[in-house]
Amino acid sequence: TVIEQSIEIVNQDPHFEQIAFEKNLCQSPSYVPDRGLAVVFHNLFKNAQHAMNGVGTIRVSTQLQNGTVTVQVADTGPGIPESVRNRIFDPFFSTKSTEDGTGIGLTICREIIERSGGTITCDNDHGKGARFTITLPRNARNAVPQKS
């Protein structure tokens, strides 16, 4: 539900007029406490839109496995250069101009995911853009925050 709502919200933004969403979402319900997950998805979608210069596709998929929910958000942009990929979750690190970003969005995303008992990673989708993978405990009503 959070993913669907986040897509619906960003689709109202004129910057997303030429962005297509491809969804492959599990039909089996999963309870994951929303401790800000809408912020995570909104931020990942906005970053993808920016990376693709407003034109492209964002693929969102979910998978249930071994008591976890895995969410992947991938775009068709240029991907994240290897030279900066290990810094993208650092506070105040940004590849955007100061008018376009503050460098705290992905840091906040990581904190929200960890507060929910999960992890977030990033890699390139075989030269086709960036891919963020979020893993959360399924049915975790009382997730314990992980230490970084």
C-alpha cells in the first residue's frame, strides 16, 4: 500500500510526466510498520527522476522470502559511478548541485530502513541505471533498530 500511494503521489508532480512506472508487486500481504517508508520511496523516486533528467522508467518490485520483504527500486538512468557509490549514504554528500539537493535524503532513507529493522543497499543494474534494494522483516511489529 505504501508503495502504491507513493507512486500515486509522485505521478501528480509535473516532473514525472515522462516517467513510467513498472510494478511487479507481491500479492501476499505483508505488515511492515510504516516508520517513514513513504518518505523512503518518495526520495528514491525523486532521485531516479532527477538522474534520468525526467525521462525514463522506474521499476519497483517486491519479493517475499524467508520472513523478509525485499523491495527493489531501479531506474533507467546512467547509474551511480563506482567512485561515489560507497559515499551516497553519507550525510551531506551529494552529486547534485546545491539548488537540487542537500545530501541528506539517502542518509534519512537508511535511518528509516534501519529503524524498521532492515537494510538498504545500492548497485548499478547492469549498466541500465541504479538499483536500490531494501530488505525488511515481514510482519515485524516491534523491529529492533540496527546499529550502524
